[in-house]
Amino acid sequence: MAAKTIRKSGSSFEAAISRIAPILSGWRLKHKPPEPIPKELWRAMASVARDYGTSPVARALRIDYNALKRRLAVMGTEAPSGGDAVASGFVEVPVAVWPSSHGVIELEDNRGSKLTLRLPACDLATVLALAQGLWKQRA
């Protein structure tokens, strides 16, 4: 099951883009290809792409999708800097009683993040509530 949302939160996406667009435009005015975009600017664009998706950010800033995707991948492998980093990994979900059958549920968000639930038991209402709770925590 793949759940993809195409809509972006308009005002927050636009605000994030409006913080980077003038800096990128200013850099473009002063520098011409093949001079590379500075790493700090790539990090800022990749950070926005992590929150809103690679394609919308690449379109809004008129940058190469594949280059942004590569920077986003590199950013994911770098050690987080600063004390405000959020740990990624497993989320413990306390469940008092498992339903009666078993199954595997796979979910994917609009950024390509995937969630696979391998349940020893599978009641559709419980699985839906569990998935909604997990996705709400990510928002």
C-alpha cells in the first residue's frame, strides 16, 4: 500500500523556498557555470528537500533534480551537527493486544520515506490507527 500526497503545505513550503531563492539568485548573478554552487547553499536546499520533497524544491529553485537528490543522499550519511539533531531510527509503539491474523503493511510518504509493518496479527482498523499515529509524529 503506497500512500502518496502531492499537496505541499503552501505557506511553509513557500516560506522555506523564499529564504533560499534570493541567496541562490544572488549567487547566480555573481557566478557563471561551470563554477559549482557552494556546499552551504546545497545543504540549505537539501534540508528543504528533506522536508518537502526533491522534485518540488528542484522545480521551485530551478536546479538539477539529480544533483539535489545526490546532495540529499550525502546529507543523510553525514553525522548530524549541533545538539538539535533528531535521532532517526525505530519508533517504539506500545501495543497491548495484537489482533487475530498476520500480515505485512508497507506505506510510503511523498518524500519517498517508507514504513514497513510486519505484524504477527493484522486487524485493519488497528493497522490504520497505528499507521496514522506514526505518520502524524513525522509531520
